[in-house]
Amino acid sequence: MIKLIKQMMVLFSLLCICTGNLFAQSATSGSALDRLDALLGNIETLAADVVQLIVESDGGVLEESDIKMRLKKPDGFYWETLTPFPELIVTDGSTLWNYQPDLEQVVIEDWDSSRSELAAQLLSGNIESLAGDYTIDSVTPKESEHQEFELIPRTADNVYQLISINFMRDELDSIYLNSKNGQQTVWRFDNVMRNSAIDDAQFLFVPPENIEIIENDYAQ
């Protein structure tokens, strides 16, 4: 569960990059940063069907999942795994709910972006810190319909070797998380709807009756 929540927070973070003039890198990198900022910065809400692939170091697919995603800046995120193992992670920016229907339980805790260093940098708007930890470059021509951006950690202690964000005709297409252990997480986005109305109630969860409620308090 912890790994899934951290990956969800990374995705939430990447999609919540805010616009601004806080990037401090070379002129070449700055051009890539401006382009990525323009593509992500105009997203206020996002709804999509997501196919998630967990790929082993030998290239074999360990798991494939079908997911429904909803995003509403600045705080709303909804990530429902439909198959093969139903699970819901949803937050309104204050509370995080993790509902596991097969186990008939929901884990409730305070939303704490600090448990993911990448999430903390982006959700706080600390883009200067992000630029200090990652080089952000474009690997495709500006005129291409396919735009790919790579985030490469500057230090050896980062859990990711590479993060790749891909757009097709200005719409989010896929994100790749390459871990240092060789495993890769791939998110492919279909039926993308950008900046359509999403009710705030989408990001609240009311536990069904007769399920176990586990409340975690990380302040203790």
C-alpha cells in the first residue's frame, strides 16, 4: 500500500507543476522547462482512464491494471484501480483515504506530501528545489507532435533513475518511472478530458457500512 501511495503522490505532483519563473538552470534546460511548464501549467482539472504496467528488469510485464483517475488543482486527486485488484486512493488535500474493498477496510490518515520528496517540492510550489534535484530536458524537437521530457536525478540516492513525461499533440500521453532496481512503472492515459468540471465531492470518501476503519496518526 505504501509504495502505491508514494507512486500516486509522484503522479499528483507531476501534474500539479505550477507556472512561474522559478526555474534556475541553463538556457537550453530553461527552454525545456518553459515548454513542460506550459503543457502542465494549463491543467486545472484532468480526467482519464489509465493503464498501469509494472515491467520487470527483463522486460516482462509483472502486472497490468485498469485505473480511473481524476485531478483537480490544487488538492483533489482520485485514483481508483478497477482491475485486477480493486482499490481506491483519494484525497481532498487534507485527508487521504485508502479503501480496499476486498479486505473490507479503509485506512484514513492526514495528507502528508512530505513522505515523497518529489511530491513535497511540487505541491509546495518549490520548483527551485526540484530544479536543484533534477535536470529537466526535452528529447524531442519542439515542432514534433510527440513531446518527451526527461527528469534525471542529480544525486545517487534518488529511488528513480529516470522519469519520462510524454505528450501527444499537447495532451498527456504517458509517464514512465524507471527505478534503480530495473523495474519500471508505466502510466498510459486514454480518454483524457482536460479542464472539464469536476465536483469537489469526487475527492471525499464516505466509508460504506460494516467495514473496518483504520485511522493512522503520523503526528504521534
